Amino acid sequence: MIDAHIHLDWYKLEEQEIILEDLEKGTIDGVVAVSSDLISCKNVWKLHKKCPYVHPSFGWHPEQPLPSEAELDSIERMIRRHHDAIVAIGEVGLPYYLKREKRSLDVKPYVAVLERFIRLAKELDLPIVLHAIYEDAEIVCDLLEEHQVEKAHFHWFKGAEQTVNRMIRSGYMISVTPDCLYEEEILQLVEQYPLELIMVETDGPWQFEGPFSGQMTHPDMMLESVKKIASVKGISLEEAEEQMETNTKSFYHIK
């Protein structure tokens, strides 16, 4: 299986080595390593050069203070320079949790940053990886439609039923984390969303509860997610595994 969304550069060095070793051994087929800022983009690129099964994605994570124009320009240059080698633009999106902490936050500059990346994804024909949940997802869907971007991945998505239906009609991908084992909201999403539009991810090093409490988040946790998806969809584990792998490889053009 391929982890569709992981912050590999956020792990401690010794934890990175564990994951990289398992990638080399073939225990995991690959990971889509997203970036969060300029330094993160550079570190993710280094991890990709170290291990070809680390598939890089460059972007700027929205749950932080706004970047300078110089930083955004540098990230865009990296995307353009390596657009044939990266698999996507991301993680990008809107600051849902930051807004909850700071009610007075002006989101218009964040929307402008996101739109810049959406335009770039359209120009370079790259998938885009999105941090956009609840009401923010409607704004993002509007932007995607305006710029005619179809290859969109809403990672660890949560949102209203009408938004989910809109995303399904548009053919946008979602990815499911190990919290599908204990979060009813995620289970309902899995039940509603078409199997051919679902991938699995860890969003590591984010740590999970339930059976994963106290553990380092590792891509091998995806197996339990796939088991749960198979159960919800009423299909075999083998069928679910094959579909998840096909979905991820097809969306990210991973051979």
C-alpha cells in the first residue's frame, strides 16, 4: 500500500530511518510526503533523493502565520524546477483551526495564497493536496471549479453531507486515516463516499487513539484502515487493498 499523505520530514530522524528502511524492504510500497513550508519542501526533496519510494509534494500548510512573498516565490520556483519529479502540490488549503483560535483572523490573504497554488496546479497539470474541512471545503470547491482543477485530494476530510455530495459529483479524492477505527463521523464518510475515490493515509507523525494509543504513527497502520473500509463496504480485504492501491497510484501517477 501507499500512504497517500504523511509529513515524513516532521518525524524524528530515528523514526524517519525506521520508515525509510521499511520502504526499502518493500514492507510499504511508498509514501506521498507532503510539505508545509519552504524548509519542509527542501527536506522532503532530500528524503526523496535518499529513497525513491518517497514521492514528494511541495506546498505551504495553512495552519500557520502567513508566509512572506519571498518564501512563496521560492516554493513556486521549486515546484516549477521539479514539476516532473514531484507528484502533487500540497499540503495547501485554509486555516480552519487557526480561525477557531483567533476569531479576528483575516482569511482573505490565505485564500489568495491557496488560489496561487490552485492556478499553479492547473498550469502544470499536477494534483493538489488540500487541507480544507467543514465550511472551508465549500470555498475550496468554488476555487477548484473556477480554475477548472479536477485532480483534487481532500485529506482527512470532515464536512457536511451537501459538501460531500458536491465533492463526489466533482470526482474529488478523499483519504482516510486510522481514526476510522473509532470515529463515527469518519465511518459515515467511508460509507457514503465511492470506493474508487478513497485512499488511505496516516498524516503522520500525528498520533492516534484507540488501538494505536501511544504508538509511533507508521504507514503499516493503514492495513487496519483498509480492513475497516472493507468491512463498511462489504467487500474482501484483498479487493479493498487492490482498489486503494489502484486509486493512489492512478491519482498520483505513481508507477
